[in-house]
Amino acid sequence: MRIKSTLSQEQLPKNYYNILHELPEGVPPPLDPKTRKPISPEALLRLFAKECIMQEVSTQQYISIPEEVREAYLRVGRPTPLYRATRLEKKLKTPAKIFYKREDLNPAGSHKPNTAIAQAYYHQKEGTERLTTETGAGQWGSALALAAAFFDIALTVYMTRSSYIQKPYRRILMEVYGAKVFSSPSDKTNVGRSFLEKDPDHPGSLGIAISEAVEDCVTHDNTKYSLGSVLNHVLLHQTVVGQEAKEQMKEFDVEPDYVVGCIGGGSNYAGLSYPFIGDKLRGKSEAKFVAVEPKAVPSTTKGEYRYDFGDTGEMTPLVKMYTVGHRYQCPPIHAGGLRYHGKAPSLSLLVDKGLVTTVAYTQNEVMDAGITFAKTEGIVPSPETNHAIKGAIDLALQCKQRNEEKVILFNFSGHGLLDLKAYEDKLAGSLEDYEPELSTIRQALASVPLVQ
Ligand SMILES: *Cc1c(COP(=O)(O)O)cnc(C)c1O
């Protein structure tokens, strides 16, 4: 029986696929928090690579991938294989067919190099000497550190304090690639110092680390900032995943009925799903789209679709997205990559339009799913990926109840070999589940500016 599809070097996609081409009404633009007017692309130049800003607003359907980027993709293992989870199917006794796209098989261990490599390349072309960024769990920091080493750019990473302590090996990985890593909140920035004054043991948050990285960027010459999710150009770079998966599903002679993934900022899910959503919008696919978030950070399931700051320190533009509020205190769940308060604007729009449905699970539920996956398919997934796996398993169990032979495709966004602490806690029975009351979220949303 066929269980694996690999593509040849020649089949590596030559273009990124741009969903904005299919959305004629466009995604609501980022706003200047003071004037409440759309930010001009020029204003973003202080932070991002020019090419990334052009991509951010482009409605061109395909944007070509530079040869140097394709070479780096090949070097880190693209095209990635797609597997059928026959052992998991047997274990579940489901008639459903489950497929997963392996984005864990590169040196950084997650899908994040897909955009890190592209961004580092554009920065090198444009003469950037140093990049700043934030990292939660450390996967984004590792990916950008790898890419910065490839393209010879210095990198400063603000790593949320809780992860800095919990995940020393992620920090060391970044340092091996040459990055400078600070625990956030740090004493390197005004924002960081202000949080440290209030609480010297502040655990940090992705929102605070973003504020620090942005402040470091705008206060230093020849320094730019790089974001690992949420923005249009980041999601665009991830579409190599879905384009490859489309070819691979053809090799298996199937089309997905469900496309599933976990959502932090939304980039890995967009990467897999947007090429399929494009087909659906053109009337060429009947697939359903299911995105999974943690119950502890329920942006789409309990939050609101409205303009909010991208960071806790209120330094970024206002972005229209599903959010639990930029001051929401994200509980310390192990899926650090899913602790961001908002979701990507394009994905938020698709959720609002009903094209993508969302579900939420607790961390114990998803870790159980991850352990079942490890025992059957042999791979230890990251806690983030376990959300996608739980979503896929639940759909497969529904198929069993209805005796339906549906095809489920999910994104295996990363491995968990540097997240074994999560498994240690799970096996010891000491994992806590967090689920905010609606009143907590209303309170966090009360500090979000009202924009009509
Ligand atoms: C960062 C990360 C995520 C969440 O980020 P998205 O932008 O939503 O993809 C999910 N899985 C893994 C393994 C990650 O590293």
C-alpha cells in the first residue's frame, strides 16, 4: 500500500500563491493608531524589507520565488514528503483516510524556515546588516537564526522569559547559528525595563517580546525587523506547503474533504490551506477547512473580529483580526507558538466569511492526541502540532460514526523533540488546563481602541 509521496527537486514550486488575488474586496488595511488612517507602505519601510512590503499589498496571483531561495529550500529538505497515517487510521478503526504534510523534517524542526529563508534573502539583497525579532517557544527564533546564518545577517532575538527558562536547547540552537538571544522582558529596551520594574520575575509574552524587537529595530541604524507569522507576506511564503501537498494528493489519487491545521498567528495553516481555498473559491473544490486553536487562547472561538494592536506595548499598527485583546494574559501553555492574542488578517477574514471553521481544545486533550500519534506513526509532534492532530482525529472519529470514507489532510507543523518537557509534565499528570471566562476576555478587549 502506498503510504508516502515525495516530489523531485524539479517539482519544488517556482511561485508563491497569493490568496489576496481571490479576495476582490481585499483584506482590511493596517491602520495608524494615532490617525486611524491606513498606514502607507512607505511607513512600513523602517521595519520590513521593501520586497516584503510589496508582497504584503500585492494582488498578483503568483509571485516568483528567487533561485537563491529555492536553493536554500532544497538544502533544508524541500519538497517535504506527505504521508498517509495508515497506522493511526487502524488504531482509530476509522474508514477515513488521514494524510499529513511533514514540515518537521528540516534542521529547525518546523514550517518556519519557509518564510525565514525568504525574508533573510530579501534583507541581504537590500543591504540590511542586522535583524531583530521575537520568539515564543523558540521555533521562529531557530528558523530565522538558520536563515540569517545562510545569508550572513546578524540577528538579535527577544525570547519570552518563560521559554528562555523552559527551553534552553532552543536558545543554544539559535546561538550555534550565531544569534544573540535575550530573555524578554529584558533591560535592553524601554518597553522591557518598564515591565521589569512592575515585576522583576515577569514571565514575558509574545506581545511584549514583539514590542522589544520593534523598539530595538527603530532605535538602531541598518537594522530591520522580521515577523514569523500573521502578515500577508509571511503566509504567502508558506504556500509552498499547500502547493506541494496538492501535487502529492494527486499522486495518491485523492482530494481532501477536510484540510486541518493548528493556528497561532495562522501561517502554517494558511500555507497548507490557501492553495486549496483558492480552488474552492474558483468552484473547483468541495473541501472544508478546519483550524484548531487552544482553549487557553481562544481568539476565534471566544474573541472578536476587530482592529487591535499587534503587540502588548502598543507600538505596532492596528490590524483587523480575531483577537482576545493585546493585553490578554496568555496562560503558560506548552504550545508556545499558539499563545499569540490575534490571528492573521487574511485568515480572520476567511473565518468571518465562514470559509474556515474553527475549534478549540485543552492542552491535556491535545497532548493525548500527540501521544497516540507518536505511538502509531512514530513521530513525537510539537505541542502546537498536537492541536492539528486532535482536530484530525476528531474528524476521523466522526467519519467512523457515520461510516464515511472521507479524506483528511493536516499540516504536521513541527516535531516535539525540543519540547519533551511538555511530555514529561503530561506523563506525570501535572499538566493544567486553562479556559478563560468570557468576562476575562471582555475585560481584555475593553482596552482595545474602538475603530469603526
Ligand atoms: C510557530 C508554530 C506554530 C504556530 O504558528 P502559525 O503561524 O500559526 O503557524 C505551529 N506549529 C509549530 C510547530 C510552530 O513552530
